[in-house]
Amino acid sequence: MFDLFADYFKIIVADIVLSGDNALIIGMAAAGLAPELRKKAILFGMVVAAVLRVIFALVATKLLGIPGLLLVGSLLLFWVCWKLYQEIRDNVDREAEEALEAAGNPGEGYTGPPRRSLGSALWTITLADVSMSIDNVLAVAAIADGDSTKLVVGLAIAIIAMACFATMIMKLLTRYPWISWLGLVVLVYVSAEMLYKGIFDPQRGILAYLGGTGGIPGAS
């Protein structure tokens, strides 16, 4: 039971701390719209990001079951860790917070007559969500480790939190940077565990794929 809650906690933390770049793009795109269109754009952006993460993560959990791909996934996840470190260092969460606040304030951002349609802004947000979903997908898929129920429930909690409290969450991450650092530690641990399994796991490890004598030491 403890392991189950620990995995849910890791999925939620990982998804939230990796949402800064998505929130930044959504906030910037929405701030460029007329004030009456911004809430629609922000809501759409959060919903699209949520749907894409669930779909891609479900696909990723299946792919990671293929021998050899777990090792590749672990290396990509280490890249995600490096990317998150750079975001923490560059205060991306603060920029996201400011962008979301500007979009939510009718007196900030663009306040003139509509210069772009809602559709064009939504298209920009969708493309950004697609390109920025890889980090969230890899992280939560690795933590779920093939358990689709755990994956969907953990993502659902994080998604609802971001959809309802995006600006508040960005404020918390900005005010308490240790939350982001905790997320980074969690991801480094998950990456290392994934790398180990990617080499030694009897079913999915690269040694098993190559027909070697590999296998997790001590495993029957």
C-alpha cells in the first residue's frame, strides 16, 4: 500500500514540476489575445495538454515493455532531468506565473482590438503542448511501470490541479523552490532505477535482448 501511494506521489510531483514550460507557453499565447478570449485559451491549453499526456503516456507504457527500449527511455529521462535543472536555474516557473497572471488580468497583456483569432492561438498552444509533452510522458510512464490504472489516476490528479490552480501552483513553485528540487531528485531516482532495469531486467533489459546472462542480481 505504501509503495502504491509513493508511486502516486511521484507521478503527481513529477507532472506538476514539469508543467512550467507548458504553463509559460499557454500564458504567453493567451496574453496576446483580447481579454475576453483569454480564459477560453487557457482552459483549452490545459485540457489539450492533459489529453495529450494521457494518450502519449499510455502508448509509452506499452513501448517501454519492448526489450531494449527501457534503456533508451532511461537515457531520455536523464535528459529530462537536465532540462528540468535548467528550468529551475532559469526561473521558468516565475516566468510562467507572470505570464498566467498577465493573461488573467484584463488590464495587462494585449488590450487592443483582436489582432489574432482564438483559433490561431489555440493552434499555437496545441503545437507547443505536443512538443512539450515528451518530458511529462517519459516521467510518469517510467514511474507507473506498465500499470495503466496508476498512470491514469496519478495524471488525473495532477491535471485537475493544474487546470484549476495553475497560477497558484506556479506561485508555490516560485516561492518554494525546494518543491522543484524535490521533483528533480525524484526524477533522477526514477531515471537511475529505469536505467538499471533497462540493463538487467530479465524481460526488458538489454542483456536479455542480446541473449546474454543478464538478469537482476539475486532474481530467480
